[in-house]
Amino acid sequence: MRVNQGEETTATPVALTPEPDTAADSLVQAAPTSSAPELPTDTASTQQGYAPYGTSQGGNSAKQISASPEIRRIGQWTHTGVREARRLVIRDANTWAEFWSELGVGERPAVDFSQNLVIAVASGQRPSGGHEIAISRVTQSNGELTVEVVETTPGPNCMSTSALTQPVDVVVLPGLSVKNWSFVEQKQVRGCQP
């Protein structure tokens, strides 16, 4: 992601459950500040299982940025069947199957919900290309997760495709002790690339 001097960034906290203590006991994940590359929407990427969060698929030089417990990316797409904005913490196989069916990006990876949970964020349908969504960081404190989400939109005069897009990011992480969660929203406007 290129950052120009004219880039605007605003952060709007959104709490869906009570706010956790301000001092996190442990850092669960610190993802890179730039968006990960779009993964293919074919079934090849999902049939391989999930990739460690913060890595690129397919290369030996993939750099993993993780802390314990490990967060793994299931996928990040821009063309999906999810037309409404969503912030989900999925803790059971039935909800996972329903969400994956709506996502429509290939074969559903197996998730052991006795040990893990899935976090899915969706921007909803957008009028053009250049829109992205990413889980940038997850922290845990006293059984409460705080999920930081970054939505990026193209600048007002930037060239982009006119195709409708539906950006989604999905990760899996250990979730045995999670009782509550909240999402913190950050919006960015990407400057035009020369």
C-alpha cells in the first residue's frame, strides 16, 4: 500500500460489548500496517488450509508476524457474496457453514470450534474497485477480545475499476477463554498512485 502525503485517516471506536481494560494482558496479534495482497477467489487457496496471518501464500520468503496465540488468515477477498457490512465472531460449525455459504469463495476449510474461533469482517458492497478491509490487530485482556479493523477506500479522484466489490477478511485464532469482544474501526483514504 502506498501512502501519499495527502492521505486522510480517521479512527472511530465502535464497542459492541463492554470495553475491555485499557491495559492488555497479552498481545494476540500485530498484523502489518499495510493490507495483505488479495488472495485468489478460487478453491485452490482454501483447499490448502489457512495461512499464518501476516504471510503471503506461495513464496518461501514469506515473513510471519505473530505472537502467541497464533492468528491464521483463512482468506481475504474483494469479490464475494457478502453484500452487507459485517463484524462477526463465529464460535460454532453451523454459523461457520452458513457464513461460508454466503461468502461463496470455494470449499470451506475445517475449523475445530472446540479450540478456535473465527473472526470475519466485511465492508458490504462497494461501487468500485480499490476498496479493502483488514483485521489489523487483535488484543486480549481478561477474556475480552478487541479487534481492530481498517477499511481503505480510494481517493475521490483516483482511477479504479467500475465493478462492484464486496471486501471480506477472515481469520482464525484460539478462543477457549474468550467471553466478550468489541470492534474498533479505522477508515483510511488511499491517495492516488502516480
